[in-house]
Amino acid sequence: MGDRPMSVEEIVAAYHAAMLHKSPDELAGLYAEDGLHEFPFGAAPPFQGREEVSAKRPDRLRKREKRRHTRHQGVSASSR
């Protein structure tokens, strides 16, 4: 995306693509170098930094293989 910060829509689309591709490297690329990924309700210990996201996320992605993904059309204030 160059030097321009990503919009929320771009981040969500890139996250969705990384999950569909089951790519920990694509996913890790969305985090700041020292980013923190926390799981809701303490379901798992947090991941600290891109390297840890990339190294630990593959196991979680493999567990998702049998799940189906549905892409939904976003709703914006201008479309209401």
C-alpha cells in the first residue's frame, strides 16, 4: 500500500484474504512490528509482534480448514 496508511476497509479485506489463503505471512504483514494480537476471553495467550504472529498462526489457520467462509457486502452510511 506504499506510504499511505490502509483504510479500515483495506485492512479488513486484507485480513479476510490472508485467512482465505491460510497465509500467516500475509496476516503478519498487517501488524505493526511490535503489534499485539490478543484473543477474546483469554482463549489463548497473546501473540507479540509480527514474527510471533507468523510463527504461531499456521496451527490456528489449519484448524479452520473445514470452516466455510461467506463474503458479505459491507454497509456504509452512504448506502442507507
